[in-house]
Amino acid sequence: MSRALLKFVRVSPNKARLIAREVQGMNAELALAALEFMPNKAAGIISKVIASAVANGDYEPEEVVITSCRVDKAAVMKRWRPRARGTASRIIKPTAHILVEVAEPAQENETTKKDA
């Protein structure tokens, strides 16, 4: 099992979780192919983290499965925008931590197949 962690990436955790749920449990090669054609900003970021997790374990993408793809909330950048009558509105710029774990799929023993 290998993992990759990308911290403080400038993407909304809620939007990134939608993409993370799609690829969890998929083969890494199929997940990378699917993410390539998704129009979301988070899809490109998660794709790079999956590729990094595969490379960290010295695997090939076709031989591993994404066991966990987690997106956690990170620090929030707070900015201000001037508004009417001398007031200000708050702008929230969220960041996220993305963790991807990949592992080889569990192989069934030949003896258990013969017994069944």
C-alpha cells in the first residue's frame, strides 16, 4: 500500500469530495482515464495525487486499486470586498487536504476456489 497527500490545495472540499467519491474503489488506470475528461478543477488535482500515490509505491496504474480517496477541510483564507456605504463583505476562500491510498487488489487463494 502506498499513499500521497496534497495539503492546502486551493479547491473547495465539498466540490472535491464529489470527485473523490467517484474514483474510490476503482482501478487506478480507469480512474485516471475518467478524471481526464471531467471538467471540474478538482478532477485534475485528484488525478495528479493518484498518479503520485501510484509512483510512490513503484506500481503500474493497471495493477493497483484506489482503496481510499479522502478530502479534508483545511485552513480558510478570509478576504474583504468593499460594499456600499463604507461597509465590507467577507469572501471565504476554502482550501483542502487530499489523501489518496492505493494498494494491490486482494488475490483469492487457489485452494479456496477448488473447495467452493
